[in-house]
Amino acid sequence: MDRRKVDVVISAILIIVSLIILTNDSLSEGGVETDLGSMFLPRIVACFIIVFSAVIGIQSLLKLSKKARMEDIEKIDLTGFMGVNIYIGTFIFYWFLVPYVGFLLVTPFVMFAIAYLLGGRSWFAMTAVSIITPVLVFYGSSHFLRVFLPTWSLS
Amino acid sequence: MFDNIIGGFSSILAVGPILGIIAGIFVGIIFGAIPGISAIMAIAIILPLTFYVDPIIGITMLLAVYKAGIYGGSISAILINTPGAAASFLTAQDGNALTKQGKAGKALDISLFSSVTGEALATLVLIFVAAPISVISLQAGPIEKVFLLLFAFTVIGSLAGESIPRGLLSCVLGMLFAMVGLSTITGASRFTFGVTELMAGFTFTPMLIGILVMPEVISTIRLRHKPHHDLALSKSANPDDNRINFKEFRSVFRTILKSTGIGTFVGALPGLGSSTAAFMAYGEAKRTSKTPEKFGKGSVEGIAAAESANNAVCGSSLIPMLTLSIPGDDVAALLMGAFLIHGLTPGPLIFFEHTETIYAIFAGFLLTDLFLLFIARSGFGFFTRVASLKRHFIFPCVTIFAFAGAFTAGQNMNDVLILIVFTIIGYGMRLVGLNPAVFIIGFILTPFLEQNLDQAIAIVGTDYHLFFASPFSWVFIALSIFFVYSSMRMKKKSSSILASTLEKTIDQKGGAQ
């Protein structure tokens, strides 16, 4: 994938967001009056975002229009991205399930799924690690750190 | 000062801190030695565990993870030519060449001895230099601090990024994210869009793990089809090949001292980091060596130079953080976060408000070097076996530790959502060449900038020219311009060298055909 095209799109998005920050007064609510005001620094930062995004975007646009040879650094390698999507999907699913089903019940399945995704096929060892690690983390955090990870709460 | 140092040792020589240091060293070496896991990842994962212990135990444990992690990176570099961090790249060249000659033990030994020597000497510099600098920096008022922080943003952004605009953009994006939530100055809620969970801003720990740690996991998942390399420590029949003797160590001691000096100096400058230090020291050692032809082909001197320089950065990178509140690199930014979580605000006042704690941490630093030497020396075999664990056992555990660490910060699931969101942002940033570490530094320093800017405006009123009345203002402006200019020149030079190398390669290929 050509990173220069991504640069142009991201630069455009960042410039639009910065323009909204510069022009919209409702992004800050309440607070006391000061010499600077609550939006002074965010607006200065927004100006800088516009400048740097514009520099990156224009440079990439010029290279694209001149059809300049793509450097290695400008190539986004998408090999193996399906696995990344599955991993992030699994993590979001995990985040969604844990409050209802509990850390101890969901985590072994998630660990096993990630191990499988990473190419693990030693079923017994993977199962053992997937069960022992959550138990250690759950009881370790509750006993030593006083952090109580979510438990079953469907009722 | 000496009373404080002795007091520091008496605080650190207790069961809790010593166990913390030992645990930190074990975790650091193992994480550092596992290819694909860096010291920074280890610190971020261990960070939530330290919330509930005394700052002396927690911070010294994190520093032990840091130091041991940097050293651990050299184990995989030497044994399988896979540097755990960019700073170990040169160690990998010479170390792996020695491994191929059956001298892995010698390479590991010199790497350990030079790492520990570099670290210990840099720590001594930190101890003796930090407090006097902090006395000077105490003289700085809000106006000077504003210029100092702007200087820090400019230097870190321009030096650490892939290009100057990308580095600076990473920094300002971090600044923007830091302003989400209630303003500490006015009490106004900014960029919350009516979401009450955003009123407190983004929780630091999940954001940090998401930006710095999880993208490494994603990279591993993306490259999951690459074959796994087992770490193995082969022993030579000749005992001299398995260790470094005193004569050999003495012959490279001058190189170690010089490289430590380079590492300490580079580490004290914000934005350069351990890779720059290692490359500079290696270049200097090669230039002055009697056997420069051996460099890159198994030179003990080369390993000594690279390792002592990159480990010296560990101690000296804390100098700007502790004296000026400026984290010099990503690890220092992370440690600054850890200090803040433990109620210690890095800056000149730390030496006066938390004297006992800070000197105990310094003493812990020196003690870590001692323990690192003994633990690493006696456990090469053990660490290589543990670090050989297959990635399908390691990365599911890292994911769960990251989840539990994010949850620990505020004991709610919203923090886990922050972790997921910043994981995606962090990985996206890497793909488009933005620097996550600079983003974090921008995020951490913005509240200080806003506070000092507000105070500075209150002082000058409408006489804005007073901003430029102090000589410090002009010094920092001049330094910022100098660093941006020199960074531009440096990047231009390196790209022209790269282009000429490419041309030569293409010509050679053309000639061969």
C-alpha cells in the first residue's frame, strides 16, 4: 500500500479537525475566566497540527503527482493483516464479554484463540497455560494488589 | 549529599526493595532476551503491579526491569542475531559473529561486564550531577519553564521522528490528547462531547500500554508465519572461548570508559536515545582501534563499545527528567509517568521534597548493577532457556497482562476500552511513520506547559515583551533553532548517503548482468 496516499488522507482529516477546534466554541464547557481561556492552548496546538499536516500532505501529494519512485519507507506492508484484524476483533469481543461472563471464564478461551492464531498447535501445553495464567492473574491481583477483576454477573 | 546517599542505602537495604530489584532483574532479562519484546514493554506491563507498593520498591523495581531489559536485549542479539532493541544492532553484528566461531560465552561475558560498567559509571554521574543541576534549575520561573518545555518539544520532536514534520506532528497530537477532560487551570471540560467518562481525561496506564506495548504484539501477529528461532547457548571445548579473562577485559577498559562517556553525554540530551549513543561509541571505538578490520566480524572491543554506551544512557537519561522534568526518550517518559503515579513529580523540587526517596532510588540503581552482574552471570543458561519459549505461549500472556494492567489503573472496563483504542492508534501511528514515544512525551509534558504558561501570562500581563526579557528565553530559542537546523542537516546527509549507496548497488547489479 502506498503510504503517500494515506498521508494525504490523514493530513486532510487532521486539518479539518484542527479547523473545527479553531472555529467551534462549544468544544469547551464551563470553567472560570482566565487571561488565556480554556481553548488558548488547544487552538495553538491546532495551528501547529495544520502546519505539520500540511507539510506532510503537500510533500506526499507532490511526490504522487510527479509519480516519484516509492521508497521502502513509503510502502505499507499489508502481509498478515487478516491476523491483526482477528486479534483486534477478539480483544473487542473479550472486552465486551468479561463484565458479563467474568475474567476467569472468558480469558482461557481468548488465550487459547490467540495462541492458535500465532500458530500454536501443542494442544495440551496451550490448554494448561490458558487455564493456569488467568487463575494466577485473578487470585494474584485480588490477594496482593486488591484489584478485583470482573466475575460472573449474568444474574 | 553524602549523608543523603548513605541514607538512601539504608532505605534500600531492606527485604522489600531488594526483592523488588531481584524480581525486576529476572523480569527484565527474560523480557529483554525474548525477541519481539523490549525493555519498555516489560516496564509498561510491570507498571500496574507497582501501584500498590511503596514508591521506593516500585520505582527501583521498574528501574531494575529497565536496566536488565536493556542488557537482556543483547542475549538474543548475540545468540540468534535478533536485536531486542535497535541499540543492540551493533552487538548483534559482532556478538553473533563470535557465536558462529563458538565463542558465545565470551560475547555474553563482555556484553555483561561492559553493560554493568557503563551503567554503574553513568549512575554515579547521575547521582553527582543531578542535585547540583536541580539547584540551578530551581532559579527558573514560569517564563523560563515555558521556553524550556518548548525547547524540549522541538528537540524531541525533530530528533526522534522519522522526519521533522512527522516527529513534531506526533508531539502536537500527544499534546492535543492531553487536553481532553477537565482543564486543571480553568476547570472547563474540553473535548468531552458530553461523555462523563472523558471528564478525567485519558487514563495514563492503559494509554501507555496501548501506544507502546500492544503494537509490538500486533507486529508479532502480523509476522506470525516467520519461523521461530530457539535461543541456545553452545559451549566450546576451549574454556577460554566461554568466558572473558581479566587481560581481555583490561585491554578494552579504555574503550568502555570512552563509550560510557559518550553514552552518558548523549543520554543526558533529550531526544537522542541509546541507539545514537551505541552508533557513536562504536564508530569512535573503530576509529581509534588497533584492529578496526575486526569490527563487525566478531570484535570484543566492538561489543564493549556498543554495550557500555547504550547502557550508560539508562542512568543519564534520567538527568533531564529529574532536574528539568523533561523525559529524554520513551523509557524516561514511561518512568516519568511511574514517578507521577507514585506521587513524585520529577523536577528540581524532588531533591528537596522527597530527598530520602530519591536517594534510595539512586542507591537502588547501584545495587541493581551489582545484582545484575551476579544474577546474569550465574544464569545465562536459565535465561536463554526461558527466553526460548515459543511466541504462542508468550503473547497470549502479554495480552492478558496488558488487559489486567489496564483494568488495574481504575478498576473499570472503560480503561480497557482506552487500551484497545490506543492500541489501534499506536499501531496506525507506526504504519504512517509517526513516533508513539514522542506522542507520549507530548502527552505527559502538556499539563506542565499549560500550568507554566498560565502563570507566565499572569506575571507579564499585557506586557508580552517581558517573555523575551530573560536571557534564558533567548538561549532556549537559539538552542531550538540550532537543534532543528542540525537535525535537518543530519537527516539530509543520511538520506544522501542512502541514495548514493542505492545507486552504487544498482550500478553493481547492472554491471554484473
